[in-house]
Amino acid sequence: MSAGKLESYRSKRDPTKTPEPIPKDKARRPAAKKSSAKPPSRPDRFVIQEHHARALHWDFRLERDGVLVSWALPKGLPLDPDHNHLAIHTEDHPLEYGSFEGKIPQGQYGGGTVTISDRGTYECEKWSDHEVMVVLHGGKVEGRYVLFRTKKGPGSAKPDGWMIHRMDAAPEGFEPLPELIRPMLCRPGDLPERDAGLAYEMKWDGVRAVAYVDGGRVRYVSRNDLDVTVSYPELRGLGDALASHPAVVDGEIVALDDGGRPSFRLLQQRMHVADAARARRLADTVPVSYMIFDVLHLDGRSTLELSYDERRARLESLHLAGPSWATPPAFVDASGADVFGAAVDQGLEGVVAKRRDSPYRPGQRPGTWVKVKHFRTQEVVIGGWTPGKGARSGDIGALLLGLPEVGGLRYVGKVGTGFTDETLHDLGSRLASLEQTTSPFAGVLPKAQVAGARWAEPALVGEVRFTEWTGERRLRHPSWRGLREDKTPGDVVVES
């Protein structure tokens, strides 16, 4: 491969419509008078440009024979020698492009925003048609890299591809992005008596999700380790927002009602939609937002052992605010009672009090995070149902609810309100596949409440709102809020 001329570059760009540098064809210029002076030698330069075009990528350019030989890297430059990245060879660019930043108009070739991610000099160790080996000395990147051509598949009409590999060891302290970090859990409780050493955050009435962002691509994983990315297409833009920052962040997916308040009932319509086309349609009618409140891994470093304050500072430095995601405020050195009162006034579920010196404990409930609700909710396991009567004939009349305990599933009452027709139909289909002949509940059940009951394998978790616990440890006036498919029966604990 030789450093080509710029005909291809010029043919794709209109100088009247794009701010990119487009030098004139030297062949058409009058010949310049030759100088006998030898130009001073200098190191060859490289530049990496972050390019938010139709698909986010990074343009990697090496100065060679008077042009910038260029590759598009969909996931950027690899820092881990165990993982090669795709490199797409593109047309040579003029040297002036090495300092270009700006917005290429939509509709033009490469339309989108270009910013410089890193630049510096390089040493060339090998340059051939099939392999380019260089040592980079940049502001951010230092290391030895090789670009190598890959063979095309049998019968493929596509040209040979390229890959880029880091030959040096990963930078000191570098840790690859983890595949899975389970979210840290809250303990239910009351407002702390003292506010010293605490930060308060609003509690969002949604579903927990951890987002993994690498090379501008994002993956959302639920609390029960399910990939739910396809269900929320409007949240994929977070990958572009983080761009060159590989990260794992923790947050809550919420659906907001017309008053801007989180609505778990609305969110039910978006949960567990596996069909991409249907998810896109629902995103237009019932949009969701991702409320980000923690960062667990950032720029090749784990942040789990850092204190809450240190993690919060790193999170806020990312300025994550977009059309479908936000970093809600944390209240430090504030009155918990005042923050809780503001949550009630805004129709929110409550607050979470977090110890500012606490590390992040994946999958644990250490008690350093306490959730305080202004209305009572309880996750429950469905152990059966009673048939409906009258207008509900043929449907579910009420669900029979339980809590897992050492002796088995303890009956805590039944719920017959809060359902929509669609919800009843969905629950009926699910429970029909789980029906069994024996009761899953431990002990003797009240005959009046379970008359005509049909039993189900205790596999489904739901959530109810209620007024209080009775003396018999039953739910008083429960109302159905929805299924919690992000939870398993083993996750259910007494909330109130």
C-alpha cells in the first residue's frame, strides 16, 4: 500500500458545502520555483479524531508521503492486547485535516461532528501493503501498534479488511470492561436521625439497569442479569454521549407521566419487549428515561472501592445529560427531612440515604444505602389466584400473595384491584402455564380468602401498594402495581 493522492478525497467533498480543508490539485497549480534549501526533518505525526457521523467511530490517521493515510475504527484504539479492533481503510486525507474540528453538514459525505481525541508523533517500524507497525507518542496514547490486513472470506466480493492490535502490554493499572457487575442494593428503613456523612438522592419508581458502554456502544443489563437493550432503543444514545469513555454506570429506567412524575404503571408497557420494531413504536408513545446515579468502571479503571463522594465526582465530570438520560442531583450536607419533603411534593417515591464514605458492593445489601418511601410498597410472590365473577367472569378475580421465609412461602393476603384488562389477560396467560394442583403456601390458609383457589408454581414476582401490615402480618388494602420480572422470588424481602 502506498500513500495515495487526494483525488478520492476531493471527489467526495464539495468545498462550498463542507468546512473540511480541501487543498487544490497541485497538478493544476503553476510550478513553484524550486529551492536548494533542504527542509528541516521532523517526526511524522498522527491524529485520532472522534467522528459522530451516522455511526460513531474514530478516524486514525498517519502522516505518510505528504498525506494522512486513514482508517476508521468503529470501537477506537484498543488498549488491551487481548482484543483486536476492526480498522476500515478509507481514502487518504490532506495534512491540513490533522487539525480539523467542526461539523460536517448532514447530507454531505461523513456528515456529523468531528473533534480531536488525541494527536502526537509516531515512529514507523514497518510499512507494507499488508502491515503497518508504528509506535505512538500522543497526549493520551503511548504504545506500539500494528495494523494488519485480514483475508476476505471465500467468494466474498468485499475487499480485504484490516484489524489493529496493541503490541505492548496494557497501560499500568488498566482493567478491561467487566462483563457483569450486579447492582448494589438498598435496605428499607426510616430517615436517619443525623444527616452527617450522608448524601440524599431521589428514589425513582422504575427498574434498575446497569449500562455497559464500550466504543460508543451500550448494553443494558437488568437486576436479574438479562440484556434488556432492545426494549429501550431511545437509550442507545448514551453510547454516543460517553463516546471515548469506556464505562459501567448504574441507574434506574423510568417512564414519566404527563406531569413529569415516574409511573411504574406506564413502564409496564415497555418492560420485556423483545421485538425491536415494537420497541421502537412504543418509544414514540411511552418514552423512558435513564436516571444515572453511580459509576462503577471508567476509562479502564474499576471505581468500586472508591468512596461514594469519589465516584460521584467522576460521574458528574462526565456531564451525562441528554434527551433520554440524566444525572439527577445528589444532596450533600442537606436535611434529610427537607429532601424527603421535596420528594413527596414532587410525587416521587421517596429518597435514598447513602453514606458518603461507602464503597460499592456489587449484589450486596450492606446497609450503607437506605431507601425511605413515603408510601408503602411490597414485592410479593404469586402463589395462585381466585377466579373472577360478574364482569371479570373468565378472568382472574384476585391474586394470592406470599413472602418467602425459612419455613416456605408465607401467605400475606390477596389483591384484586389495580388491574387493567390487558394486565389481567397477560397474568392469566402466564399463570395458566404455571398452574399446579397443590398449594405452594406453608401452613393453614383462611378458607374464606382462598375459596375456589387455583394454585401456581411460585415463580412470578409482583409489587403492590398497601396501607399497613395487620396484626396477622397480612397486607391491608393492597393494590396491584405490576410484575417485577427484573426480580426473582429469592430477591423478595419485607420492605415495610
